[in-house]
Amino acid sequence: MELRDYLKEHKLITDGAMGTYYSRLLNNDNAVSEYGNIKKEDIIVDIHKAYIKAGAVLIRTNTFAANKQTLSKFGEEQKELIKNAYGLAQRAVKEAKAEGFTNAQDIYIACDIGPIPENGTRTEEDILAEYLEMCDAFLEAGGEVFLFETFSDFYYLKNVTAYIKKKKPEAFIITNFCLNKNGFTTKGISARTILETIEKMEEIEAGGFNCGIGSGHMNQILKRLPFPEKKFIAAMPNAGYPEQFKNRLVFMDNEGYFRENLQRICDLGVDIIGGCCGTTPDYIQNMSERLLLREDYRGVRKDLAELKESKVEVRTNDFYELFKTNKKVVAVELDPPFDAKDEKVIACALKLKETGTDIITIADSPMGRSRVDSILMALKLHNETGLPVMPHVCCRDKNMISMRSTLLGAYLGGIRNILIVTGDPIPSEHRQSTTGVFDYNSIQLMNYVKEMNREHFPEELLYYGGALNYGRGPIEKVVERMEKKIEAGAGYFLTQPVYSEEDMRRLEEIKKRVNTRILCGIMPLVSYTNANFIKNEISGINVPDWVVERYRPDMEKEEAEWVAADIASEIIRDISPFADGYYFMLPFNRVSLMEKIKIV
């Protein structure tokens, strides 16, 4: 019987934890179960069989963390480990049948794939390629059921599930996501949004939640959710929340409590139930023996159509509304101070208010050197000047826990506009003592804020834009990345400084291809030394020779500023036909330049 047919008639009970149970058996919290696929095969088979004997109808291959980064297995080694894991699961099923296990006739094997760790050293293309390689290994081994578990978003799943279906249309795909106690993933996606997305994805037959929370919180979250009518729903909570004891994570034995909550979860109409971290064969046996599996197996399942969110009236954003006028929007960047003295930057902001600046942007520790926090500085400047502010928020310095707290605090403080950027790398001389976080990139952070807008700020959105490095590779790739950012909610782009005719024409072509607002970068170079520094030491900014030649080493400050203003005015004149506005980056916060530059 195929799994989809089995689910039409039965609840599906899965196994429980592999990793924590393996560690428990070996009395070693640092044991990595995936290595057991090669070094301790009999133990892995015995664990599978213990779950089958306990009543599991679906067992997961011992491959949750079978990725290159976790295991340091590459190429054929990784492929061999995955295939061997599938073979061990098959061997367990065969032995269970031979030994007369009562439920062994209908046992399904799920090819288990966990999220591949992401960091700043790996590209999206590289990570996607590894997912596909893992799927190929399972397909070659004969895999028919694929379980993606403990994911936090759909970023790679859409492509990966489509790939599986293309290679094996009859494959059965389950996608499970890890929630916190509030019902959100670490990427800020709500449980409701996850189920709504699963409903729309044809490749996925079943989906739900695993890990992260215990059975009590899992029940509380599921009670508030409508379920997609045409999808099977899965719930595989942890045994509970572990405690630290002598450098070990210990889960309490609470099989009865777990069983009672799983009974309640079943009554909600959940189709696939099992366990995750901390659960053992005893949990599965207790559950499978005593759960009263009701004949009306969909229980009180709530239809998504019955619980659609009501339409919310969204307040307008004054800065964003400027794009709807014929006015060229003017954004000016200020660098926050290195120390606690803010008098100069406040004076600069007050001066900008007099020049008609529309919004002040605040850099987030540019060039990887610590300055006053961009959001706190933005709040201070807004309170002092009344001007709209747009702090830069980069991915370099905060993990997602800290980032979520930062964004919530910024919103409560009145911030409604941010620029989301990846962030400059840590300077090489500091990398031994300081590390960049880079748990996510700018597009992923945009998707996170997009979800926060939906869940937390529906009446007054947090508007955000992205950086546009227009010279980064072929124009098609630049446009492709912009479109990903637009899909993630970016409403406008701020570019790198533009000087050359070639760069202007490139930006103009990008503007033709992408329907978005672009504020073109203007950086008036304030001296001969400044011009040479930017030309020769800052990557990503193309300063032509003619710009440097307009300066002299012996120029006085005022004369050099007028040269800078004249060059900026000429660039503005040339890009005004296609620019939606201008993004001024003033070296050393030299705001006096704004009175000299002609803005058209």
C-alpha cells in the first residue's frame, strides 16, 4: 500500500528521536549518530527495530545531519553514508518482518533531510546543489518518501521538492518546520503562514511541525490553526525542554504526559504523529498502545477558508509616499560617531533639515568598524530634528534572536524605514578576535521583516529597501538579485556611488528592466587625497581618472568642496532622467556640500 493510501485510512505513527537516543545508548552526549551509519551499523539497525516494535509505521533514515559541514564528508563519502543509512533502514524492516513484529508489514522509510547550515562562506547555489546531491543519493538508493524536518523557511524547499518530483513524480514529500513557544520559526515565519504556504505547493503532500517545543506547546499552537483540507498534517514534538546537568542535556521521562498531549493533537485532525528530541521507543510504544485513534480521523480539523485573516487598513508612510510624486527624493547618509560624543552628528542633521533633505540614513558600523548603533543613533536624530530616518541594518553582527529583538525595539521607538544590507566584512586585522555572524543574507532578512510586518505590524508597516551594487557581475545577475529582493518586500534601492558614463548607462538599463524605485548614489569627494583613497582602496566603487584629475594636492578645503559639488551636480544632471532620487554619501559627514550641489 502506498503511503498516501495508508494515510487516507489511518493515522500514521512515526518513530522518535535518533540523535539523542543514540547518544543515550552510547552514554556520550557528543556522539553524532550519522557516523554510526558506517562505524556502528548494528546499533542503528537496532534503534530502527526498537521503534518498529514500539508501533512506528514510518521510520526516518539516520541522515538528519548528513551534510558536508556537519560531518566533513564530501563527494562520494557523503553519498556512500546516505545510501548506507537507507540500506540500514531497509535491513531493519526486513529483520522486523522476519522476527514477526506485528506491524512490520506496512513500514515506510522516510529519507530524512535536515537544514544545511548556512554561513557567509557558502553561496546559495552551493547549498542548493548539496540538497540536490543528497536527494540524488536517496533516489539512487530507492527512496520514495522524503521528509524535510526542522526547517525554518521555504527558501530552498521550493526548488528541492520540485527537483524530486521531476525525477520521481510518485515520491511522497513531507516538510516539517521548527517553531518556538510563540509559534514562529527562527526566520520569523508563523505557523499559520507555513500551513498556508504548504497548501499552495503542489509538490508537498504533508507538512507540519517538529522539534523546538514540547508536546504541550505543540498542542496549544495547533489548536489555534486552521489546517489545509487537501494536505496531511504532521506533529512531532520534543519530549519536553532539557535541563543542563553536569554538562549534559537531560530530558525528563514523561511518556504519559506526552501521550495525553498527542491524543489531543490527534483529536484536532492531525494525521502524522511521532516524536523528536528526547523521545525514545518507550514514548512511541506508550503512545501507539494507548492512543484512542478515532474513526472520524480528521477530528475537528478547521478549514483555512473559514479562518482567513480580516483585511487591515494600512497607514501610509510619508517617505514612501514621496515616490508617488514627481519630486526627486533626497536621502543623505550620516556616519554615527566612534565614541559617545554626538553633538557634531546632531548639528549635521539639523543642517540637513535646512537644506530640504527628505530622510537621513544612518550607516551600521561601516567598513566593519564599531560605531554607535545605527538604530539608536537614528532614534536620537529623529527626536532632535523631526526628520524621517532610515537606519541601515546589516546581517554581519547579530544572530536572528538579537535581530528580532532589535527590530521590535526599533519599531516601538518609532522607526518605520530601514535599509537592509549584508554589511561590510570584518577588517582582516580584527578577524582573529572578532567574527562576523552572517547567519542569513539580506534577502533572507527581508523575508523575515516581511513576515514580521504581517504578524506584528499589519496596521503600520516597517518599510525597507535594499542595496544595489550595479557593477557586480553580468547585468542579468544584478537584475535577478534585485527581483529576489523585490519579491522579499524591498520597495526601493540605494546604489553604490556612480561617476562614469558607463556606470550611468548600466544603471539606466537596470531601471528599464526592473520596475522599482532607485536612489542613485552620489559621493562628492572632498579632496585630492579622498579621491585617490576611494579610487584605489575601496572595492566596488569605480572612480574614473577624470574625477581625480579635477583636484590638486594643494587645494584649499573650500575650493575642493566646490569641485566636489560641481562633479556631483554634473552627475545628477546626467542621471536625472531615470533616477527616482539621490542617495548622498558625504565623506566625513561634510553636510556643507548639500548647499553647493544643484539637485534637479
